[in-house]
Amino acid sequence: MQDLRPLFVPTNNAGVTYWRMYNFVNSAQRNKIMNAWLMWWQKDLKEVHPWQFDVDITEHKYRIMGELDQRVRSADICIMQTAHTAHSLNVFKSIRDAQSYLGKGVTLAEVDDNIYSTPTYNPASSCYNPNSPLRLLATEHYKSADAMIVSTPYLKEVYEDCNKYIYVVPNCIDFKLWDKIKKKKKKGLRIGWSGGASHKEDLEIILPVIKEFGIKYPEIKFVFLHGAPDFIKELSNVEYHQKFARIDKYPQYVGSQGIDIGLAPLVDNAFNRGKSNLKFLEWSALSIPTVASNVGNFKETIKNGKEALLCNNAKDFFTNLETLAKNSKVRKTMGRVARDKVFRDFNVDEVTRDYEKILREVYDRGQILKDDDASEDITTQCPTLNSLSKLEIEEQRTL
């Protein structure tokens, strides 16, 4: 049986692209599972991918379309992340047209967020409100694909009206990388959190917990990496590191912080229920026990009390953190059990094999006939899409 030749086209920042594309492409190539290719990979990209804007600029579009044409002709499958511009969606539809002309190939849309329920505290809420042009564009993208790839079962339910064929491919860990991490032990007990700048409401859950620990256990440090609101930074028992590590250096950066317990608080809402258990995976890959909210994919994938500790409120967070802080044996045992679980169930080399089976099923089924004209220009349906600037999209698209 001939190896599949999937082409992955990123539209998002380096972090999202790493977890949803690069990780699988790297494993597929390393283990000769598929002859996979990732277009325009940039390890330090902090914004949505610029090709979506450059493809409308004369001096760039011929190069971009030429590179895509070469890859599409040799690929069986094209997987593209959510389009952020009318021009990138038209590229996706053009790829589908080219596949039809060549008599082979399928197109898939890849998404790992619930854009239909973005909370108002997230800067992207105005970008994807019910009447927004980007929401229209994304929906058109999902509907025009032959299938969709999502990261959680909840997202499969969210998008079931957009596409008949939706498959779950979870985020996973490349242990060839994470097993090489040199962990550093630092003085005292350290409780860690890592994330972007849009988690203000999530972190408000544990604000009283940190304050109470500061009174009862002032020697224990809470370590925050990357983004944190001012009400966290100003606390005396908080150590804050603003540096954003490049995605390929991120595992070692986290491992060097001497974290003993990992935090993963989430507000229970429709957006967060669609989030993956990625923070649990990261902490577990380092054999660090996790204390997380009893929400969404955490609730679905974790055996509470054995693989991690799940919390329904701030009181639970305090109790569970205190339990782990007082007992190093429990910490080590839970961290080891969690690591074994992730190695077994969320190992990139095994998940990539499952991904290959999904792609083969979609490829064997072939293109799905769409009711609309595949080559229709989305800008004729929603002219306001052309008025969205790159800056506006980059500022708002921070899911």
C-alpha cells in the first residue's frame, strides 16, 4: 500500500502549529508513517501566519502560489488550519479545485478552538461574534472541506453542523524530545503555571489560593511563566518570568524552572470545554503532578486522585495543593503515574499512526460534492472581509 502524502498548511502562530501540525509531521517522517510535508514552518512566529495576507500582494503571491502548486501536485491530501483572510480561504478552495482537476486528493480543515463560544473576556470575542466576517469565513472553510480534524470530542459536537465527517486527533507529546529535558531542582517547593495573556478569568480562580498559601506557607513559591495579569505579579509569593520561550525551546525552558506541582485552572464555559488537556500533558511529560479544574478534556481524560487532582472551586485547589505540598512521596507517585498514562495514550508516535488511518479513510472516500461553487470568491459573499487589516486580525485572533 502506497504511503500517503499529506500536505499541512499552517495559518496560525508557531505554538498552535507546533502542536497541531509540526508534531505529527515530524513523527510521520521520523517513523516513515507518511510522506508528510509542512509548508512555511516558522519556529518563532507569534502571530497568525503572514502568507494569508502576502498572497494578495503582487510581489509575493506568485511565489506563494508557485510553492503551493508544486506541493499540491505531489500530495494526496491537504490539511489547512482555519483561514483568517478571504484570500487564504480562496486558496483552500483553489486547492480543492486543483485536486478535482488532477483527479486525486482531498482537503481537510483543522481547528482546535470553539470559535462559536469565545468568552467576552477573550480579545478574540469581537473577532468571532455571531455577525463577524471572520466567523462567516471560518464556517465557510469548515463546510467546504471534505472532512475536519479537531483536538477534542467536544469540538466534534460543536462543529457537527458544519461538516459530516469530523475526526478527533488529540494533542500529544513527542517523548523523543521531552525525555531529553534536563530538569533542575531549585530551593524550596515551587508550584508552576504557564500560559498566554488571555487567562485572566482562569487565574482569578486561584488568586485566593495563592494569597492563603502566602499566609500559611510563605516559603512556597508560585512560579508563572509567559503571561500573567498584574493581580498575580504583585503577590509576594509569586515569581514571574515574562520571557516567551521559542516553541522548540519551550520544553527545556519549563523543565529548568524546578517546578514540583503544575497548575491548570479553567473557568467552566463552552470555550474552555473545547480546550484540550495540553497543560496536563506537558506537566506529566516532566513527571510533575497536575492540579487542574474539573472541566472539559481534563475531566474526560484524567482519573482523579490517581493521574492528577481535579478541582471544582478555589477550596478544592487549596486542599489539593496542600496535600501534594506536604507529601513528596504522593507527588512523585502521581507524577510517575501521569507520565506513564501520557506515554501510553498521548504519545505522538502512536497518535500519528492513528492520524494516518483517519487520513487514509478520508482519502479513500474521496472528495465530497458540495452544493456551492468550489471556486466562488468568498469576498463576493462578504465584502467586509477585505476591510479587515492584518493588525486587526492579529490583535483579535488570540484564542
